[in-house]
Amino acid sequence: MVKFKLMARFFLTFLVFCLSLAGCRSEGSGGFEILGPTDETGEAAKLVLEANSDLKKIKVLYEENEGKRQELKNALESNDPEEVKKISDDVVQLINEGFDSGKSAVEKIQQAGDMKINDDYKEYLRLKESALLEQMKAFEEYRQAARSLRQNYDPKNMALRDKVKADFTTRSENYQKIMEKARDYSNQANELYKETLKKQKEQ
């Protein structure tokens, strides 16, 4: 799944960023000292590695969920209540399983961001944390849509069926909009990363 591949790529980029910042520190040479004498970059990097383990778990779950989304659309088009409820239940379970790992990853990024690290590094983490939080918010929208289908979908009750379908469509659109916001945060972080490396090369 593209969106969660982007999240996984973040952690690799984060570590490269961390090492680049650490490598640019100069002691008493008149150069640009990025981190200062009491930085905690190494500890922050360890937390990010732990967060990466959490992300690997939810990446697998969300890749499975992406296939379920199309299956759910097909079941709705076929007005197949048993299949709609079965797939909706699968979607809810997958997202539930992924949320604990997602929250754990966010907490570790937050801990790393609270450490004594370079300001650019801290801002980079803040943006990536925001991206991950928005992605989780998007999947919460989709979870609620699937829960509604699981509990209320009845093709024999046309009024209720249309209401549930309309809610599903609205939440699916919200999912896409929130994911776009998440990508914006991620793109801002990537630009900061590029600008910081460029500044380092110019020193």
C-alpha cells in the first residue's frame, strides 16, 4: 500500500537524517556545530528504530485492508448483505489490530522529539508525527464506515440501505482528504530534510 510504504520510508530517511546531523558536528573547529555538547541524538535514533518495528506490523495489516476496500465496494454494488457484513468485520478487525502498534509508534516519535536534539531534526520529527497521526485519523474514518455497514446494512430496507451507503461514501471521501493532508505533512518534512542536507554541504 503506497501510503504506508511512505510511512516506512520515513523511518529510513529519519535515520539517515539523524546520522547526517551527527556527522556534521564539529568540535572547536569554527565550523557549524549542529547538535551541541549534550545532544541525545543516539537515544532518539534508538526510539525510532523501535517505532519502525511497530510500523512493520501495521504495514502488513493495512496492506491486507487495501484489498478489502475493493472487495467491500464490490459487495455493496452486488447488494450482498452477508458479504458486506463479513468484509466489514474483517476491515474493523484489521484496523483495530493496527491501531495499538500505530499509537506505540507515535509515542516513540514524540519521546524522540522531546529529547535534546537539533531544531531542524525536531521539526522534521514533528512533521512526520503529524503525518502519521493524520493517517491514523483517516483509517479511523474508514473503520467507522465499516462498523456502520457491519451493524446496519440491509438491502431489504431501502431507506436504511441508502443512508448507510451515503455514510460510507462520505467517510470514504473523508478518508481520502485526510490522507492528502498526511501527505502534505510528509512532503514538508522531506523538503526540510533536503534543505538541511543542502545547508550542511555548503558549510
